[in-house]
Amino acid sequence: MRVIIPMAGMGKRLRPHTLTTPKPLLHIAGKPIVHHLVEDIAEIIRQPIEEIAYIIGDFGKEVEESLCSIAQKVGAKPSIYYQEQPLGTAHAILCAKQSLTGNIIVAFADTLFRADFTLNTDKDAVIWVKEVENPSQFGVVQLNEKQEIINFVEKPKTFVSNLAIIGIYYFQSGESLYQELQRLIDLDIKSLGEYQLTDALAHMLQKGKKMGIAGVKDWMDCGNKQAILETNQNVLNHLQKDNKIRTFVYPNSVIVPPCYIAQNAQIHNSIIGPYVSVGENALIENAIISHSIVNANAQVQYAHIHYSIVGKYATVKGTPLSVNLGDYSNTEL
């Protein structure tokens, strides 16, 4: 099995954090978003991942090394491909054409999920979906009586289905997917000015390919500050339920679970939690923090913050109750 992860987007809704770090490498509960995604996929497919191919922009050597490390931690070969222009989801996947062979999973790196199914690889394709209350905001799938996909509808104005596509797909043949994606480019077939994966999927249906669905229990968005903090809360809840959070004792401090705190973080005279993630080498003293993410090497002192994100190497002293502070920034009252 190969996993293809397009992640070349700029993540504008998460600035200032994405000015220095690509969105999929922002940390939630102690790990980058894309690391959580890879682990979730590995748990579902229950078979070795041969390769993880990332499609990125010009993110720099440090980012590429981090992505390679994530692949290696699950025993997979890392590959890096580049999308130099934002020409759509189909074009992004096609940038990794050398890796489109055999069984593949395509997973867009701006969402996380929780599921308890085992992937059925008998179909030509399987698409991860989640029931939603307002399907007009999403791309949805329509099913027949056999629970096979018969149509894709983008943001339907009238109700046709409440099964929203979450951005994770299985294909039995990477070679067949490659042919469909290349067809869009060759014939210049675009939707909304871009080459779209759903257009390739629709043509596969027309050719008689069988597509099924896989339902997820939780679908966690990572698109903006509020969504990131909500996803951090959900992941921490799951980690606590699965007994995967280590606890430490800190001088004159109270930890209100669930929290993730890096082992080498320093905490003094503070109340931390609930729903706080603290990165490596962070320093927190004389502070009260809840529902927040404090990234690596940040400092929070004499402050009371909640629903906040503090960037890497940022410093917060005596601030108001909510901040969204980028890397290497300072705020002090």
C-alpha cells in the first residue's frame, strides 16, 4: 500500500502560524497534523505502508526532513514531489505520478478522523465519508441500494445526500487513477478553473468502476484557529481514553487533564488545562492556561490565557485572555 498526501496549499486561514510552518506540520497534541493522519490511516488499513509520497510547495529542507521522518516512523519509504502551481486537486496528485502504482490511499492533509472499520479493498475505489447536518457546504456522494456510489454532487442546493466527502480515498489501481488524472490534463477538463479529483472519479463511474464508502465516527477540521483548538481537544480526549498520555509532576503546579505536555517542557507555579498541548522546551511559569496550544520553545509567564495558540519561540507575558501569536513573536503587558 502506498499513501499519497497532497499538502502544497498555503493555509491562509491559519496565518500567522502558516507563514513559517506549513499547515499539515502544525502541532496538535504533541505531533504534526500529518503525523496523526498517517497513524490513523495505518491503523485502518492494517497492512504495511510501503511508501508515503508528499506533494508540497517550496517548504525548505527542514520541512522535507521532518516529513521524511514521519514516513520512516511507520516503516515507509518517504518520497517528495512538488506542485509549483495551484492547479487543483487532480493536478496535485498527478505530481506524484511515479508513485501512482498498485493499491494507494490519497489523503489530503488538512483533516483528521476517527474510525473503527477495516478497509475493504474489493472495490475499485473507496471514499471516506461522514454524515453532516448541512450537506450544502460539502461535496457529497449518492448511493444505490447496494451502498455503491452512483454520483458526486458538489455543494448541493437541494438535498441529495448527507454523506460528505472528507478528503481520503482508496484506489485499487494507482495506474488507473493516473490515467484518469492525465486525461483531465490532456483534454483540459476543469471545474471552477482547476483540475478536480471529483471529475476523474465521475469518469471512473461512467466507465463502470465500482466505488464504495467508508464511514468515520469523527471528522476533525484543521482549517482555522478555532478548528485547530477544537481538534486539539478531540484528539486529547481520544488519547486520554486510550491511556496514551503520560503524566508528570511539576513544582507547585496543577495539571487538569486531558493535557499533552512534552517531557522536557518546564512548568512552575502554574495551572495547566484542561485541553492544553505544550511543546518541547516550552517554559511556563506563574500562568493559567486552558484550551490552548503552546508550541515548542515558547514562553508563557505571568499570564492567564485560554483558547490561544502560541507559536514556536514566541513569548507571552501578562497578556489578555486570548491570543493567536505567531512564531518568534512577543507580547507583554
